[in-house]
Amino acid sequence: MSLEFGREICGHLPPAETREWLVTNGIGGYAAGTVAGLLTRRYHGLLMAALKPPLGRTLLLTKLEESVIYHQKTYLLATNRWHDARKTVFPRGYQHIERFHLDGTIPVWTFACGDSLLEKRVWMEQGQNTTYIRYTVKRASAPLSLQCGVLVNYRDSHQDTRRNDWPMDVDVVDKGLKVVAFPEAVPLYLLTEVQRHPQDRVNRSPQVVRGAQWTIDRGWYENYDLAVERERGLCDREDHYHVARVEITLQVGESFTLVASTEKYPSVNSQASLDQHKQKELKLLDGWYNTLTLPTFRHSYGTLREQNPYIIPDWVEHLVLGADQFIVDRALPHDPEGKTILAGYPWFGDWGRDTMISLPGLTLATGRPEIARKILATFTHYLDQGMLPNMFPDDHNSPSYNTVDAILWYFEALYAYFQVSHDLDFIGEIFPALEEVIHWHERGTRYNIKLDPKDGLLYAGSEESQLTWMDAKVGDWVVTPRTGKPIEVNALWYNALVIMGYFAKALGKPYERYEDLAHQTLVGFSRFWNYSRGYCYDVLDTPRGHAAQLRPNQIFAVSLPAKLGPLGGLPLLLPREQKAVVDIVARALLTSYGLRSLGEQEWEYIGEYKGDRLQRDGAYHQGTVWGWLIGHFVQAHLQVYHDPEQAATFLQPFAHHLQGACVGSLSEIFDGNPPFTPRGALAQAWTVAEVLRAWLLIR
């Protein structure tokens, strides 16, 4: 499947502005925008630098206002919507886009200006806050003059800017400009590179061969209209600072590259950077292909079909490349090469829960167990009172531990890693820490998280806290209160105990206590079955009794223990109960893009995720569809029906979605009502991860 569009999409603003692109740099920074070139979010920009990797995201280079003079005619290539009464769109550069496509993960535009074709591509240097924007004349019958107005900013990614008396300092440096927003700011370097034909440098006159010409030109461009922010109930306009124009004349086959960087001496060899970028992506795919042919990996990671075993759809290849965008550096004092996973772009950091859920799909399913080990080792450093951090704040304060399930997903990720790597040495290194986790849960830890000795189930939370993945909270309002014994938490707890017993045996350590605790949980888990409704309670022993709402969390009671057969773990539900759960979830919660977070028949159900923060958070887990849940639904469906062909059909809509929102990636959430409009973060780690993991299971 080729991820490309012609004028049928690019030439019409509604579809072109709702399709977005994303490139990343491996340390938390990114560039993002729309196919149309229109700003619709505060999070769009050509350089959103991670100044405190992997966080501290700061908008430095917003956009370029491009125009072309060709055969004495001017073509305006930029597209802007202005915040006036008519929401005026000018210029309408999208009308000149003949083609948009992804070259790997690199977005590429082809502009048609008369009989000329001008190609534009954007990528980032890995490990640096450096963006390359390259323009190449692919076809022309005369010289083409390109001019780019440079719009900059200096603000946190979550904020917005209005016109002010900015003392922005602009200095000329070799090959470009140095822009400093204020004395303490990190400088932005704007440098240029021109690639000429070697013979032309000799044969042309100096006037034709000259390099890019900079003109410092300061001033505010006010009232860019941000349509998506308006939908989200946030400030829907912003101003950006114009610092300069750069002009260049190019012949056919020649290129001009603008390099935007926080590095004092970034490489201006754009071809070397581009070649390196492509080599990295080829290496990722080659490593993944090789891994798929390894019998040990195939056996340990899932039941794979033998017929046509190596036929791989193109859309899966795109997801493998997209998966790498979420894996970033998180340096530690004792390990400067630490790794983590960003939960999503453009606004999420590295969340403990999301990281552990995403790890198997992003690293193991793509053939990179060494990255999985790095991430597991990084997060092991942050274990505290038996808990894993929920999130790391942007300002590098102490991490927040307000989650009950992040540490339990850690056990899942660790076992998945061991299945592939058989790395018993690593298990031995961290086993004392794992023992401490179990001890803390037995005797009680933060947020009233504790094992109930009466039924072997985990209790967690209070009226003021929200500790599960359904964690929306506005002020003092806990939107989906799940204080008590949540079903997915206890399915994870059971797995953690069985995994601990398995690891203890493998290490020659006492294991009986873990088996006893697991058996107690298994017996107590029968309390979740709701005989009157024919499916599971969502939460037991809440302050208001048992929560009987139809929610997707019961699917984990089928999907999770299924992986533990070789370890001796018994199913948490009877076969008829497993089938009943899969069937009710399929009938009432399944959509094209995942599972609804609440059944449509429940009175709290909200079918659209939109409005201000209060409205959005109120809908977040009250019917909104979550893409990541498709992985465990597919796994549960396989467990019950043993039909890989049918299970594969649940993933096919995601192949189409790759072209429908953030091109080449998958969205965080979707409306609960058809047509299931994508919402939330434009690219979400656990959605990508779980689709990849599920695909490997049914392959």
C-alpha cells in the first residue's frame, strides 16, 4: 500500500488539512503539520525541540512562507487560515500540490508551478534538535526562483503566543542566521545549503551561481487560525514572529536546504543526513524481516500460520517504521544510553503504563529485544515502594506514581522480553526488585493499593484518586471512579504472580509462595462473574457496590492468562464465560478502530469526543473508542475461536486509517459513534504497538 495522495486530496482543503504528517528525532523532538501546509494546532511546527530530552518541547521554527517566481509568474505555495470573521484562507498554496507521499517516514510534497515541479521534503537528524527542509527542482524549462519567509517562536509546546515586545536578537553567521529569543534562550541556527550541478558551477556567471541570499525582515504575523484547537475548546489563534527571508535561484535538478537547529555547528550536508536517515529505516526493516524468519521468535511470540508465512502487507511495513518514532533516549546518571517510549505525539511524554503496554509491540514485534531490555532497565531504576511512575513531568521534578497498573504491565513486558531473549541474567539482576514489588502490594503501598487477604484480589484507590488507565479527572471530579478491585488490574496481578513463580523456578529460588498467592487470586477472581448480565463486573467492592457497567476491561480476563499456558497459569474464566465475554464485547463495544470504553446502552454513554476540556475529559472513557484495545480483543478472539483468518479482519481498518489522519501512524482515540472520527493525539504508541503485536499473533 502506497501512502500517497494526488490532487483529489491535496487540492481540496477539507481532506488536506485533516491529514497530518510527523517526523521525529529520537530524543523527544518532532516536526508536524498538515498535508495542506496549514497550521491547525498549536503543536504544529517545523522544529519542536526537546530542550530537556525527552521532554521540554519548545516551538522554535513554526513554518516557512514559500513562494516561487517562474517564467515571470509568482506562485504562492504557503497556505494559511486567518482568524477573522470569514476565516479567510490566503494564500491557497495547497492548490499547487500535485502529489503528497511518504518516503519511509519522510513527508514529500510535489508542487506544480506551470510546467515545473518543485519537491519539498522534511526530516530530522536523529539525536539532535535539527530539522532539514529541502527543495529540489525536479522539472523546469527555465530557472526557478524560490523565496521563503521564516516564522519563528519560543514557547512551550502546550502554550500559545500573542504579539509582544519580543527582544529577539538576529545575527548573521556563516551560511545563515542565529536567532536568540531572549538572553537565556537556547539559540536557533538557520543555515542553508545549495546543491548545484558540478559543471554548472564552472560554466555559469557569478550572478547565476550565487548562494542563498538572506534578508533580515522582522515583524509579527498575527492571527493564524487554529481550527483543531477551537474544536478542543482552547485558544484558537496565534501570532508568530517573522525574522527573515531567504531567496535562491535554482535550475532543474538542483536543491536548496534550510537547516534549523539548536546545535551551534549542525551538519549542512543534507544528502549525508538524508542517506543516513534512509539507511536507518532500511536497517529497521531488514532486522524485522530477519526476525520473522527465526523459528524461536515465531514459536515464542505467537501461533503463526505456515501457509504464505513471509507475505507481509505494505501497511505493516509502514507501521514498523512508525513504531520507531516513539522510542527515544532517556539518559540516566549510570546509563547515558537509557531508552524510553513516548506515549504519543504531539503532547504526551513517557508514561509508565503506556510504555509497558507498548513495549512488546514497538520493540519485540519489530525484532529489537535489545531496545526492550534498555527500556526495562531504565524504568527499573524508577521503581519505588513497589510502583512504577505513571508519568514524568516536563520540568523534571520527581515522577508521579499515581497508577496501580503500570508496574503490573511491567511484568507483562518483562515476560514478553524473556520469551524472545531467554535473558535469564537480566531476570536475575532485577529479581530482588521484583520481589519487593510483590511484598509492597501484600502489605500495602501508596493510594491504598493493597492485597485483600480474604479473596486474593488487589484493592486500589480512594474517592480523590484515579489509578487505572481510565484515569480522566477534572479538578476534584473523577470522571470514571474505579476505586475498588478493577477487573483488568486483578487479571494483571494474577499474571504477575504466575510470572514470578516461573522466574523463581528458572533461577532456582523458592517459588511456592507465588503459586499460593496466584491460586488464591484465581479462586477470588470468580467473584467478577455477573450471573444476571452474563458478563463480568468492571470493578468489585467500590464504595457504591459492584460496578456492572459494560466496559471493555473484562477482555483482559480472557486475553492475558492465555499467554501463560507454558507457565502453568490456569484460565481466570471458564470456557463458556470466556466466549460470553468475547461475544458481548464484539456485539456492543467493537468498532472498526478498537473498543468503545462504555456500552452504548449505558446512560453515561457519550458518542463524540469534542468540546472544551470538561466535555472532552467527560467523554474520554464514557464511550470513546480506544485503538490499543484491539490487540487484546484479537488475542481473546483467537483464544476462544481459534480462527486467524477471521481475527485478521479486525485489523484491516487500521490499514486504511494509516492514510486518514496522521499519515503513516495511528490515532489515540476515535468517536464512539460512526464514522468513528479520529481524535486525541495524532500518533499514539500503544495503538501502533498493539496493532503490530496482534498482526504477529495471527500471521
